[in-house]
Amino acid sequence: MSLAGYLLRRLVHGAALMLGVALLSFTLMVQFGPDQTFELLGKNPTTEDIETVRENLGYDRPFLMRFGDWLSHTLRGDFGVSAANGEPVGPLLGRAFPITLALVLPGFLIGNVLGLLLGMLAAWHRGGAWDRLVLGGSVAGLSLSFLVIIIVLQLLLCTPYGLNLFPTRGWRVDGLGSYFYYVTVPTLALITVSLGYNTRFYRAVILEELGREHIRTARAFGAGGGELLFTHALRNAAVPVLTRLLYSIPLVLVSGSLLIETYFGIPGVGKIAFDAITSGDQAVLLAIVVLTAALFVAVQLLADAGSRLADPRLGSS
Amino acid sequence: MKPASTLTLALAVLSLLLFTACSEAPEDDGPAPVTYVHSMDGAPKSLDPARASSIYGKTLVLNLYDTLYRYRYLARPYALAPNLAAALPEFSEDGLTLTIRLKEGVRFVDDPAFPDGVGREVVASDVVYSLLRHFDPETQSQGAWLWRERIEGLEEWKAAGADYDAPPPGLRALDEHTLQLRLTQPYPQIVYTLTQGYAAVLPREAVAYHGEGLGTHAVGSGPFRLISVDRTRAVLERNSAFRQEPVSLAAEGFDPAFDEGLGLERIEGRAPPFLDRLEVEFIREDAARWNAFFAGETEFLKLPVAQFDRVLESRDPVRLQPNMAERFHVQAAPEAGFVYTSFNMDDPAIGDHPDPDQDERNRALRCAIVKAFDWPTRNQQFSGGLGRVFPGVIPPVVPEFNPDLDPTSITHDLEGAQALLTEYGWNAENLPVLKWGFPSSVTDRQLFELFRGYMVTLGFPAEKVQPLVYASFGDFLRAFTNREVMLVTTGWTLDYPDAENTLQLFYGRNASPGANNGNFDDEEFNRLYREAAVLEPSPERTALFQAMNQRVLDECAAISGLNRRLLLLWSRELAMQPDRAFVGGYFFRFIDRLTPEVP
């Protein structure tokens, strides 16, 4: 099957997946999500007030009708308005998304590059001191809570208890200088929390490659360590590396930024998601869930296309 | 693609991202604006005056919009002052008609909602419109309860389709600067309600233009104008067109015993606001709020209880550690409200019962639970020992509070409680299952465990004291509004400094879904309430309030109460006296920095 045909088929699967996710998340939120009625009522509400709010929230309408309406609006790009403050969800997320991207991108890139390098170092020295050191560090990193990392970094780098070099919170970026000023500590937190996972994964991938016959052959032909690792092992490990990188993107953008943005007071997607979860803002939550699912589908397509380009043999299987 | 062009593309994308992520434009050159950075432990949901129900929303609304009246900056007990109104209202002899003159020349801020974007003068019909809006079903107001059935013709106006061009007879603009309210019966708290954020004045054009967007836009005539707001902070700037009204500290209630040493003298004779820029950071997480404050990024902090020992040298009197005192002022401010637990009187297992004997046994059971509750421990463990435990439901922050009231109901008396149970035939076998409701949170769980401990000591088998955990506060609200919760623990934040506001929590007509979440419906209490409701503050009314308070105590309708104290810290570089009570936020206009010196 041609690449285009294959991708088209995956796209259809992806659309079905998104519909399933939409139905499931809508059902969960409507059936089990917090009831917003009483949060939107004043003191001493009357029965009539309660009914009016329920009507405005659409709680009095049949489930399928609500789902159908919501789906048709969503397909037209209208995610509704936030129940909290009446703000349209689309522009709200549109403003927040670039902030989140700018926030997590450095940590994501550096975390993966460092993880890859450390993984290669450990794999090359398998069983040796470097391997044990890197693996020990990784386990220590894995054991640390993200929240603890954030608080400790804030104390060490952002307050008079420590170096007091960076802000504890905020996002007042108006140039490269201020960007580095605000992004450094969140980036360090992201790197710290992801490095252990990344290193262990990349070590396993490279280790597998180093055990293959083509590496033995290259070694027999006198290839040096650098050439073996960067030219032969890394190129052949491109598929799992690329897949991991791409599949991490939705997770990093939403879940990774959730704690970071909440603790650093950054108005990105994670902060909006956190507020929507705690307040039961269904329109915002549904939009985030559906957009995350869409991102997953897009990433899956990209990963498939990338893998086929990196390894043409996949197309013939 | 060549590596160089790839790099160029990557840089271009990065630059685009950076510029898109920019939240503010670079500032112009010139003298640095006088800026103050405030922090709050929560974020407002909406800035629409009709929907801003939290202390966070109200604080901002009161700085962006005008209300007819406000509280004097420093006066304690709280005292009213005209704000947008030119003077206090003129009441007719029967107390049913109020005539209010508005200040002339007050203007809304410039906004695209107006023709040519230029703000127009605030007139009496704007006040009429703003109050009527609460009764328009389209608004989804959270403040309508303040005036429901109080103003002549409001309900009929709503039923007739809420036509703003045909206002009800009880709410009229007599001319551009005169407003008249006609009440259905005397309402002594009416002027207090006009200080609330709900009573903020906004132009009809703004609602037509911004609609739902008013949750994040503001078109008011207050001392500040909104520059931006998101989930993490709000930025306000001085409203340069704000009326020039020099401060008189004496008129604002300056008391040297409380206010000296704060640098407030520098604002005497000057017209507020004194800040060019007001930034309000919304920081819900205690650790992050403390870190930001200690690092100097914010200049005000409501100190979390967990930090008390780190900061205080002494709790009574409240005194900061020397290194903290060098940098910060501290104030132990009584919260305008109280926390209490009400028994659901609709539940025959613990509340009212048709059989008089069982009804009496239930009352004895409630009284035993009240006696077994150890308030000092509760205060120590959850409020840092700074709160004030008081008997009944009239808290110390209102003038009707009686400091000499019999403290029996707040005295931990385990033996007395056990004797009461024995006297009325209660034992481990026939005691009912107690269900204590709370929204899911660590603190609420700890409070439940504390209560369970008291009850086990009293004689309840542990399995007969059960938690009813709800996923969110909204779900908890729904449950007790539907009368499903046996023991409801809540806090009440006062809307105005008048004991009527807490006593209405036990008035039969306010039973669920109203604020009387214990559904207390006592004939004698209701009669006294109706009698007192139309009386102006007076010794006669206070006596009625005390009698109502005693009914609640006699019936053991609630485990009450605790008036918490908040520890407020702020930078010594500021001249201010902060306040979170009642409506909060009026003090912002009076904040100034100590430098530069006033010429």
C-alpha cells in the first residue's frame, strides 16, 4: 500500500477514535462530573433560580440531544463558552497554547537530547561504572515527585533561601531575555523529572542496537565508538526514538504543563485544564480532551509517516 | 533543505512563538509607574458584577466599578460613606422611600462599547439598569437575593419580560442625577447592600457590546481600569479620569492606636488612587504564595496556617520574628464570618420529630454532641489558635455581638454530655448513625476525623460516625441543598456588618434551597426574626437578636462557632491598612508607596 493510502486509512481510524473519545468523555463528564448548578447560584436561591441555572447549563435536556449539539458545534470549531466566566473556549485556548508551547519546548528538547546522550553513554559502558552511575541517577530521578522538584527548585533558585536568581512565578515575556528569565526554572524542573525516564528508555534502545549483527560487522571493519554510536546505532534506532518523541508531545503539552503552570502561575493550557478540572467547567474540559485526542491522532500519523520514511522496509510489510 | 535554511526556519518559528507568547507590550520610557503587587489565595471566576460572588471577584469589581456607597477606609466598627452617591440616602418618614443623589461629572472609562470609544457620564438610569439586571433571567445573577421582594414591582417587572425601558415603580431615575427606591417594607440593611460588588454600576452599552465577555472585561467608573486578566493575575491601571476627592484621614476613621506607624499620614489631603498600576496575582498554592512573597515578587500575603511558626515570634500578641519584622507589617484580622456545623433538622434521626418524646430525646442528643465538641482543640489545630470561639451565631465582628454571653455551649464538657445521653436513654446500641458531609479535601477529612474522635469519646461506636464525601464543593452544595446531609459544616462570610445576616441562616423561610442549610424552623425564632427584620439598629432590635441567638442555643441547632483570624503580611515599603472583610478591596485606592517622598 502506498504511503498516502496508508495514511488515509489511519486518518479514518483516527476520526473513529476521536469520536469514541468524545462520546466517552462527554458521558463521563455529564454523568459523573461535578454539578455546576449550585456553584452558579447566589445565596438564598429559590427553586425557580435553580431551574433557570439548570436550563442555562442544559442539564434539563436529554443526553443524546446535548451530545449531538455539542458535537455539531465542536465540528464547526465552536467549543462553547467557559461556564466560569463566559469566555469563548476557542480564543481562551488559542491564547494559552503558544505560551505552553514556548514553556515546555526547551525542557522537552533538552530532556530528550540529554537522555539520549546519557543513554548512549550507559549503553556503551554496559555493566561498568558509567552505566551504574547513569542508571542510579535515573532511578533517583524517577523516584522524585514532580511537585517536590518544583518546590525545591523554587526554593533554591527563586527565593532568598537560595540564590534568588529567577522569578517564582509569572510569564511576562517581551523578548529573549525575559523569556530565559521566566522559562529557566520550569525548564530545569521538566528536565529533572523527565531525564530518568528518557535515559532508561534510550539506553534500552541503544543497547538493543549495539547487540545487532550490523554493529558487530562495523566494529570488525574498524569503526570507532563515535561512528558506531552516532552513525550506525542511532540511525537504526530512529524509529523508536522518533515514535517516543512524537508520542510524548501531547502528554508534555497537557499533563506536563499542568503542575508547572499551576505552581509557576503561567497562564497556559495546563493551568486552564487544572482550573477546569477543579471547577467542573465542562466546556473547557471537553475541548481540551478532544483537542488532545486530535493531537494524538496527528502525532500518530506523523510517527507512522516518519517511521516509513526512516525505514522503507516498514512499507512493504 | 540545507542545514542553514533549516536553522533559519527554526529560528523564525522560535521567534514567532516568543512573540505570540508575549503577554504585554514593552513599556514606554519615563518615570517608573507606582506599582503595587497584591496576592490572593484564589482567582475570580467572573468580573461581571452580577456574577462576581467570591471575595476575589468582588475585590476586583469594587476597584473597577463604582458603587453608590462604600465603607470608610479605617473606621472600626465599619461605617458607611458615600461613593458614587453624593450623600447618604434621604429616607421618607415611613422608611420606605430612599432618594439618592449622584455625584455629577463621573465618567465611565473609555471603551469600544461607547460611540467613538469615549466613556460617557454615569447617570441615575445606569444605577437603575445595573440593579434591574439582577432580575433579568438572561443575566444569571448571583446577587438578586439581596433585593428580592424588597423593592416594589421587581418581581412583576421580571414576570412581564424584563423590559429595561419600563422600569418598576420601586426603582426610578427621577432625573439624571437622582435615584429613587421604594421598598416593600422597611429594609434597614438596604444601604449596606449598595456597597456590594453586586450593586456596581455599569452602562447598558457595555452589556450590549461585550455580553458574556463582561466576565473578563470591565467598563466601570472605579479608581482603576482593567488592562488584562487571566487565570493567574489581573493587571489594573489608574483610571486617570477618576474623581478628585482628597482624603481626610479623620473622616476615614484614622485611629492612632491601630493605624499609627503604617505611613498613612502621607495620603492626607491627596486624591486617590495613588497607584499607577495594580497587579493582583492569584496564587492558590500556599508554598508558591509564600515563596513569591518572600522573594519580594508580591507585597501582600494572607499567611497560610502552616507558616505561622516560621514567621511568628509570638501568637498572643501576634508578633513577627525580628528578621521578618524588619521587612513586613503584620495584622491579625478577624474574618468577617464564622464556621459552624448545623444539624439537619429535617432528619428525624437527629432533628425535629413528630413524636414529642423523641423530639426531646433528639434535642438532648444534639446538645450532648455540642458539649462533646472541643472547640479550643479545633481552633488550635486548624486555625493556629488565633481564632475566637464564641457561643451562638452572632460573631464578634458585628456590633450586636454579646461578649458576656454564657459560654456553656462552647465549653468542652464530656461528663455533662455523657450524662445527658444517659438521662435520655441513649446508648451505643440505639444511637443513630451520624453522617458528616464534606467536599473531598485533606483538611475536610481531618476535620471529620477530629469530629469522629470526639464522638467516639462521647460513646458513639466508630462505625456510627460516617463520612459523606463529595467530589466537589458544588456536589456538596447540591447534597445539603437537597437536605441529604445530616451534619453540614460550612463557613459563612458576612455580606454586611449586621447580625441579621447570620440570623437569617436560621430563619424558617430561608430553609433549603436557601441559606438555612440546617432547615431550622422554630416558630418563636421566626416570629422574632420577622419582628426584628424591619427595625433600624437599636437596643430593642439588639434584644430581639439576642433572644433569637438564645433560641438557636437552647435548641442546640448548631455546633457554633469559630471566628477565624487571618494573618495579613505586607511590605514595609507600603503605606496601607489592608482589609478582607465584608466586600474587601476598597482599600486599594488608598494604597501608596512610602517612596518617593510626598513634596
